[in-house]
Amino acid sequence: MKYNDISSLIESLSERDLSILESLRTHRALTTALIRRLHFPIGGEPRETGSTKSHATEMAAAVATIRVLTRLKSHRLITRLQRRIGGVRAGSTGIVWQLGAAGERLLRAQHGDSARRRYSEPSPNFIAHTLAAADLAIHLYELARQGTIELLRLEAEPECWRTFLSAHGARQWLKPDLFAITANGDYEHHLFIEADNATEHLPVIVRKALQYQHYANTGIHQKDHGLFPAVAWVVPNRKRQDAIRSALAAEPKLRDLVASGLFHVVTAEEFPAFITDIPGGTPQA
């Protein structure tokens, strides 16, 4: 595809088309259902940027979503993965989409990126984790559109990763799934989010918590923002919630941080309510 072809293609795309491509670039993979929630509002739902109209029913929104995605696929802007979430019974809502070759080149030209991203069929575990993080991000968008919170900043991987020096001077990476800054009333809240599908062993969770402790000890975030973010593991059920809470509490090196309320373990069902009432925070400037 030549530059002139890209220019012509951009001109043929709607604002919503481009927003869908940007969402796939940000979140790396989305199901049809997640794209519907982001870009095809129903009835009185607040509209996402790039949405041209609301749809009367969920069925109408779903039909419009498939129509637009099929058109973008025909231009090789997006591509569907072989594996569906939920199997055949999930129908079109379980189709997983990512950027296609033309979509990647188009966005790379728009953003002025020189590095090419290569998209291939990811592993089932990677897709499940990516979609879990995307679902949490979309919950934040929805809460903001409803006016429940202000979403001041949202970073997905790898933008949300942080680098710092260990006590021995070695470079280390902290890799949360999401980083968000929200505001509710007069207070601003910073939050690292871990999407947990109950696939990691508990010692891995504890090591990640220790990484957060090491990053907190550098004071990097506190210097710029006046506080260290809360850390929330979002888990599928109460059994996993209890297991992670117990593992964190049993680690002596984390005792102070656990006691301070820095770490939170919430179920996916509890997540929206947790976001609206995050403990702590700092007064908005």
C-alpha cells in the first residue's frame, strides 16, 4: 500500500471506523461484543467519541457492529482470529478481532511510527488475558460516559509499563495490565490494575506484589504525583480472591503495604463499585 493509497483510504473511513482501529491498536485484541460496547451505543447510553448515532435495541447495535467490522475486514484493516471466545455458541459476539496488515500500516503512517508491529495468531492464554484487561478498560470508559467518574488517564500495555533501577542499579520493568487516573468528587485516584484469570500460581502473584513494593520505594511516582497508586487484582471469583489475599498477607516483606491498604483484591463483579469508591486519593489540583 502506497502513501497515496493510505490517504485515499483514510478519507473513505468514518470517525467511528478510525476509532475502532485505534481501539484495536490500544488493546491489541477485542471481541465483537467489546467493540459494540465501545463504539455502538444503545438507546440512552452515552456516546463514545466516534459513534455517529445510538441504536434502538441491542440487536440493532449488534447488526451494525458486524456490518462495520465486515467492511473493515474487506479492506484488510482488521482481521479475525481463528479462535472464538465462548465457542460456536457465542456466535458473532465471540469473534476476536485484531488489526490487519492494512490497518497496521494506516495507523503507523498516522502516528509517524517507524517500527512495524507484527500480528500473528496469539496463544489462547494470551488472548484470554488480553480480553480480560480490555474488558476492565471498557468498564472504566463506561463509568466515565455515565458520569460516575472522571477518567483522566488510561494506559494499556505496554504504555502502562514502568521502568526503574533496583537497589543494585539493575534496570527492572514493572508490567501492570492497566494504569488509570480517575477522579470522583474532589479527589483524584491513581490505580495499577492486574487482570487475573486464576492461571498464575500464587508465588508469581507475590513476586509481582514485591515488584510494586520495589517501585514504590524508588519514589518516582510519588515525586511527580504526590502519591503512589493503589494496586488492584481483579479476579474471577471469591475463592481466588481469598487465595490471593491470604498469599499477600502471609509474605512478611509485604506486611506494611498490606496493612496500609495499598493492595486490593476485588472480583470482576465488584470492580465497578470499587472504582467509584477507591480508598485514599489526593485532592484534585
